[in-house]
Amino acid sequence: MTASISLTDPDSPAFIDLAVEGVRRLRPYEPGKPVETLEQELGIKDSIKLASNENPLGPSPLALAAMRERLDAVSYYPDGFGFALKEAIARRHGVPMNCVTIGNGSNDVLELLARAFLAPGRSAVYSAHAFAVYPIVTTATGAVSRVATPNPPAAAMPYGHSLENLYHQVDRDTRLVFVANPNNPTGTWLTSDVLYDFLDSLPPHVICVVDEAYAEYVSEAEYPDASTWLERFPRLVVTRTFSKIFGLAGLRVGYGLSHPDVADLLNRVRQPFNVNLLGQDAARAALDDDAHIQRSRKVNDDGLAVLTRAFDERGLRHIPSVGNFICVDVAREALSVYDAMLREGVIVRPVANYGFPDHLRITVGTGPQNQRMLAALDKALQS
Ligand SMILES: *Cc1c(COP(=O)(O)O)cnc(C)c1O
């Protein structure tokens, strides 16, 4: 049915008027362009995608083997409790199993948090330039977003979260604060001492979500693993994902770590089978694949060094990043550079929707992918 088919009753309301307030105000998330879509559009081959912070080394071989072994079992529902996966996650973080909530990606856990704690008349607090899913899950519930001013461009962590400004946005009606550490798309991060003090300062009616989607990439000594603070801060929720360093973005598996009472609430709104059967087994195997994690971290460290040097040589400013991506200021409207790079078969991410119309967010690739991306960028900047 096309949108041009008119409703039988000319006086009937438009569907948008039937939708709930929060949904009416939503704009859908814009994902990175898939390689297949680009190749179909332009009739080209061998393009590369450095647009969604996926692991350029692919999935852990142990995860692949685990899935192959289980293919025949997909006629069964997955374990709705996620016992084996939860047990492995709990062991990894040294927390009891009832602190773990598994999600269809960590996006799902963010959604569960919003459903459990937000509603019209309540608010969520997050920073400008923070991960795009925070406004989406907040708005959908009809809650208000209170957006904190980020660090100024000249700060050590330009455009990063200002915990002081976040604190000042918290009010009586706030139930959730979203803190991404490191943040996407900026790649900026918060040190252990300031984040600890921030958590300590929050009033008791506020739950703070520390989103650690890129934690495994960060090697800075002052970078905290907030999951070690769960006992100290009962209103802390830490989210992690298998989409980034574990290389399983297509399977959609993530998790939250929290006080058991919070996990119990999330579990009430969770779909019973939100994490699929192959995903549960693959994620569990990937957790044990230290060699793959080490390799992935090394490729990323090397790639980040290559890209920052290359941008410096070209006089392009960039936001200092500890993630597997970097935001570069192309000093012009970035959409045209993005389009020109697409024609070279290189997909990166425009970030105007994040308030950065002159930046591109580029995922760190393998050595050859980075070189190809730089060649495409050079060509785009010359035209
Ligand atoms: C990629 C990302 C996620 C993870 O998303 P999944 O739903 O687990 O794939 C969460 N938070 C941030 C900041 C991210 O960049």
C-alpha cells in the first residue's frame, strides 16, 4: 500500500495524529550506508565501509566455530534466561549473575532502561554530541531531554562531556543520566577520578548509565572500568556490547550490569527471547578469545596513530579519540566530501546529525583500508 492511497473517510485523522506524543516527535536513526547498497547504487565493486565502528578484522574465529556447531539448533527458541552467556559475563566482570541483563545489542538495554524509568513528566540528561540513541529512547517515552553543554572546542577533550554541566541539568524529574565513556562520535573520554566524583554527587532518584561500548579499546591508565564500582554505586548501570571489539555487530548482542533490583525491572520489560540462539553462543565464545581482542586492539592502536599523523600532515583538525574511530574536521561542508568518497568506494560517516556539519567520523580500518580511505579523502578534498 502506498502513501498516496487516501483513507476511506476523508475526515479521518492522519496516522501521525493517532501516534503517541513521543513517537510523533521522533526522527529515525540514520545508520551507516551498507556496502551492498552503495555497490548497487553506483554499480561498483570492492568498496569498504568505515562508517559504523565495526571490527575490520571481523568476528572472533571461536565465535564463528561456536555458531557453526549450533546452526541445526535454530528451530528451537533460545534460552530466554541466557544462562550460559550471563554466567560468562558475570565471571568476566566478577559480579553475581543477577546483575546481568542481556540485550539485543546494548541499544536494547538502553531502550529497556528508558521504558522502565522514563515517561511524560520525567527527564533524561545527556550531553550535546552524545550517542544518538539517547535522544531516541528518551523521546519515544514522552520524557523530556535535558541536554548539557559540552566542553568548549579548545578544551583538552574538545566537544566531550562536561560532568559539571551534566550535573547542573539534573533536576527533580530526572531519572536517567546517560554518560558515554568514551563517547561516540567524539571519541573523548572521562578519567576515573572525575567520573567517580560525579556518580558520588548524583541524588538518589537518578540512575546513571555509563555506556562503555568501546571500553576494550582504551588503554589509558586513568580510564575507569565502571563495572568495578557497582557495589559502591547501586544506582549505576554499565552497558557493554559485542558489536565493537568483539566483531559481532550483525548478531546484536549487548548487556547491562547493574544492581540486581534494577536488572529485575529491566527483565520485566525485556522480550523473553531478545537475544537469539546463535548470538548467545557466539558472544560467549568471543568473550574467551583473548587473542582476537589483542589483535583487534593492536590494529586499532596502529591505525589510530597512522590516521592522526595523516590528518596532522594535511592540516586537518581532529578530535582526540580513544575509540576505534576518529572525527576529522574537513573544513567545509562534509556531506560533499562524503559523497565524493562514496564514488571512490569508501563509506565513512557524516555527522551533521550530531552537530558536526564539517566533520566526518571515520572508523579505523586495517592498514590497507586506512591507506585507501586516505587516498579517497585526498581526492575528495582536491575536487
Ligand atoms: C555502537 C555503540 C553502542 C552499541 O550498540 P549495539 O546496540 O550494542 O550494537 C552503544 N553505545 C555507543 C556509544 C555506541 O557507539
